[in-house]
Amino acid sequence: MKALYITLLVLTLFCFKQALPAQTLYGQVMDMKNQPVPGAVVVWAGTSTGARTDENGEYAIPLPMDTTMKPKRLALVFQELRDTFSIDDFSSYWTLQASATLTLEEVTVRDESTGAYISVLQPVKVEIINRAELRKAACCDLAGCFETQSTVQPTTTNILTNAKELRILGLSGVYNQVLVDGLPTIQGLTYTYGTGTIPGSMLENIWVVKGANSVLQGYEGMVGQITIFPREGGTAEPFTADVLVNSFGEKHLNAAFATNQKRWTNYLALHTSQPGGKWDRDNDTFLDLPRITRYVAYNKWRYRKENENGLSAFIGARYVNEDRVGGQKNFDPATDKGTMNAYGQTVHFYQPEVFTKTGFRFTANRKISLLASFVTQDQQAWFGLTQYDAKQRHAYANIQYELFWGKNKEQELKTGFSFRHFVLNEQVSFSELDTLQRGFAGLYRREENIPGAFAENTFHFRDDRWVWVTGLRADRHNTFGWYATPRTMLRFNPSADLDLRASIGSGWRTVNLFPENISLLVGSRDIVFAETLRPEQTWNAGINATRRFTLGKMRLTATADLYHTRFQNQVFPDYDTDPSKAIIGNFTGKSVSNGIQMEVSAAWSRRIELRTAYNFLDVFRYQNGSKFLLPFNPRHKVLFVATYRTAGERWQFDANLHWYGKQRLPDTRNNPENLRRSDYSKTYAIASMHIRHALRRIEFFAGCENLFGFRQSRPIVGWEQPFARGFDPAFAWGPTRGREFYVGSNFKIEKKNDQN
């Protein structure tokens, strides 16, 4: 490993001496009065490679496949204007002056992409969810942003506080990495409720990757990666505000302010959620949904753009303050915590965080960047008679150097160093009224210091028909020692309309037991630690094919994926051996996830969009020579999504249907008869509708989630005696809220150049 560090260091020092052309051409489009032209399209003549100018008239267009023959013709298209320009230097910043004076106040710029699409530029398969897709549902928080997607499955881990995780390939959300602006801020203690603290209104794009991915952001991301890109002052409207109220009485309010100066931009977003009423429709004395009060403030400043030579940076801050109360309907958090007056769960936490990305571009081809974040959380919680208090601090830094090199000036190298400091202090105690004689009370403290080094290269061959990414990182954990993480991804384009991709790589992670398995604290089971927990390790391999074609005026995209994940070590609570215990240990036997996904999407201009997908998941492990399916995973899942927009897009109608096959449930055969449940869940379907009407500055929307009203009745095992052995509120396999109606509005003050 020392040899690897020395090699990476020498390579990094060598890279600082290089200066080779980039694979992107940067420039700006101006009219005859030297005014920037936003929304213009520049395209390499004779190809489909193009780009659209931003609000400052600037563009960044990938170089043509063949860069040896010069000059190249660059076509400019804007309204009735058509111009061509001769480009003979790919490393310069080109200002294109249109041969007309344009009246920009009459321009309407539209994104011709569908709301969700697969990037044709990335070497790995990247599913991009943009704001057009986020407008198809309520999207109150991050988990709600995947209502029209098939790859990511939001799953409730504690129905009493509505804790959720985002699953990929049927595995717990801890195995995929969630990044915000490229930074891992949702981890450890922030994982339990992190998806609920990010409102959909502040998001610009979401990128979803399955399987092995880049090593630049770390050694985790074992089965996938979800990258969130919040809005920015340079692209967002100067002011937006939205409000949503649902049939349970919950209120969600958001406001955002954006400024765009010559070199500085700023985006400020404010969010609050206010609790609804007390609902108990299945008469089990427990609330159907928790009462949540949340306040979030987010601010991001940016100085200059990353594609400009010299210094560029963004720095941001976020603060979350949240209370969650669930449990029996008559539970009063002011007087009943830790008592047997009524069963309740309360969670209060505050979470400040800061983050930055600072870079210096030496030339168009060389750049150094620093990504850093610091997140803390202080949490106090009661789960019945169990008190759980925890504090966490998490510091992360990543410095990387980027270089374009090679004979045809197409290869891209990124190398650097990272460091992670993580401290988690947890205190578990029981009320003196507790009679279950559980033995896991105490102070749990963990400190991690993990330095690492990485290198990743993207090779381009045969006019970009072959793209090969190979990466390797080495990290040293202060307790467990060295770990190597190799990953490689390959893309082949036999034709312009067909993408074939393959990937393979390893990953590892340390376990944050209670935040990542909150069900261990909310039930009545005792916890038995069979041994010291070691890091989890996996290998993941996948292949996928994407085909684009047209039938008349209809554009279609078909994709098929196959992924295989195998654990070398897995920490999975054993709920089956003893109904009164959860046994925690290292499982080194055969544990596998096989996933198949097939999807077809179609679009007629921008007015009609259709998408259908099928997922098959086989998630199991072998124990004592027998195959056991892991619980709470539907083996079959079908999705159908439809969108219709009227002429002028004043009205938009969206509908989606999810069908879930049966799921294996935890073994309850050893429970008393009144606490037994079926071995498998029912199959069920959830349909949702969303209607949006747009005026000049305000949009009104309304919708219904779970239109058929299906819900799992009385999902809490042992609800009659919540303080007795056998009580388990983590037995939810389906929706528990039932039918939900909502109404809301979005208001915006547009930029002058965007107004009709």
C-alpha cells in the first residue's frame, strides 16, 4: 500500500507540469450590440453534438470526435437566425457574434428533454431527473422525488416517525451513496431522517447511478449513487414561493431568493413543514402518521464559474431543526415521555452544516479543486421506554487534480487525496419502568479517521465510440487498516443510437448500527452482539444496454439492466432465530442481490410522455445450506407513468401506477399465536394523479396519492400491549397512510429575459 501511495504522489506531482488541451470548447454568443444571447443553440456542423447557451450567453460544447482535421464549422441557431463559424483552435475561448440585433425580452427558453432521461455523454449509465420531472408529483422531500422512477425505491423504516431510506437493487439505502453537490453529507446519524430534510423545491437535478461508479467521492456507493444538485443563483428565478396542504392537514411552505451579479451568485432557500391532525383510521390507538415540525435554511454563494481560468468557488451553509412525534393518539410528549401513560416516540434534532468547493483552473486543461464539508447533529429521542441521545460530527475533505492528456487530447485524469473524520457518541438507556430486562443500555462511542488516495482515468478510443473509466483508491481506517477499492466502467457505442455499458467494482463501509437500523430501538427485542462488527464489503458487476429510435413523430428509449451484488461480509440483524432478540454479527456466507430492470419510454414532442418499467429482484443469503429471501423486498415490481400537456403547456396531467409483488416477511412462527403474521405480504397497487395549471407567474396544482386507498391495516405487531414483549412497529410492508389528497401553488418572479 505504501508503494501505491508513492506512485499516486509521483503521478500527482507530474501532472502539475502538464498542459494539454481539453475536450470541451468554451465561449459566448453575442448580438451586434454586444449583448449576450441566452437560449441559443450551437452545434458542430454535420453532427448532433450541441449545447445551449446559459443566461449569460455562455456555452460549453464537447469537442467533435475527430479533432485532427481543422478548421471545424460551428453552427449557431437562434429563432430565425442561422450562422456558421470556423473554429481552428480548440483551446481558446470563442466569442460568436450573431449577425443580428435580438429582442431578448420576447424569448422563451424551453428544455426539450423529457423530465427523466438517460445521459448519452456519461461512460456509466446516469439517469437524470430534472425539474420537469419533479413537477409531476408533490415532491415535498427527497424521498418523494422518486414517485415516477423505477430504479430508486423509497422505503419506510419506522412508521411511527416516518423515517425513510432510498433503496437501489433491493438493498438497504446504506449501500448506495447520497451526495449533495458531490459531498457525502448524509451519513451516520444524519442518515435516519436525512431524506426528509431536503425539500424537492430547492433541487435542480438528481443523478442516479446503479452499480459500480466513480472512486472520486469515496469507497462507499457499493450498489449505486444518488447525487443531488440544488438550485443556484445563476439559474434560479429571482424569487419563488410555494405552499402545499394535504388532506391530513400537513403544511409545507418554501421560499427562495436568487441573485446573479457579474461574478457572484447567491441562492437562499427557506422551508418549513407543520404538523397535521391526529389520525387513527384503523382504530389501533396509534397515529397513522407522525406530527412533524421542521425548519430548514439553506444558502449557497458562488464566485465565478468552474470553466473560467483562475479562481472559482462555492460555499454554502444549511441548518435543520426538526421535531417528530408519533405513537398512540393520546400520547402527550410534554408529560408522557419515559412513562407508561401512553406509548410514544419523539425525536428532536438540530443539524448545522457548511460545505465548499474551491478550484483554480490553470488553463483550459488543468485544474485543482478542494471539496470540503463539516456536519454536526445533536439528537434527543424517546422510543417508548427507551431513551436514545446521540451527537455526531463529520468532517470531509477531498483535494483532486484534473488533467486532459493524450495524443488526441481526449483522455482525462483525476487524482488526489481525501480525509474523513467521523465521531459518533450514542447513549442508550431505559426508563426505570421498563420490565423487559434488555441488556444493551450504555454508551457507544466510535471515532474514525480515514485518509485515502485515489486516481481515475477516462480513456476515449476510436472517435469516442469506446470510453473506458478505470479507478483505484486506497484508504486506511484507524481501526481496521488498509482497504483497496478498484472499479472500472466501459461504454461502447456501436452506433449513434445504441449504448452498451458494463461495470465492475468493490466497495466497503463501516456500520452505524442504530441510525441505520432504527427498528432495533423502536421495538421490544433485546439486542445481542455476537461479535465485533467488521466493515461490510461487496463486489458489484452490471451490464446495460440503451437504444434510442423513432417511430414517426414518436421518440422512444429502451433500456435493459442486469446487476449482481455479492457480499464478502454483511451485518444484517437476525430477527428469525429468536423472536425476543435481534442477533447482530458478521455474515460471511453467501449473500447476493440479483436485479433485472427493463424500461421503455416514449415521447410525442413535449405534449405526451409515457414510461413503463419492470423490476425483478432476487435478494437472498444461504444459511445452514438453505436459501433465505431477505424480508421486505418485492421480487416483482411494475411501473407505468403518463404525462399529457395541452397546447401552450398551460395544463399538465400526470399519472403513475406502481404494482408490487409479494414480499417475504420476518419469521413469526415462534411468537405467541396473537403475535404471528403471514410469511408473505399481499400484492398491491398504488396509483397517483397530479394536475397542474400554469399562469404567467403562478401555478396551481392538485393531486391524489394512493388513489385506490390501499393500506396495510394495523401494521404494528402487538399494538394492544406496546410495553410488553413482542411489540414491533417495524413490520410495515406496504403503505400505512392510505389515500392522500393535496393542493398547492407555486409563485415565481421570472428573470426579464425569461418573461413572455
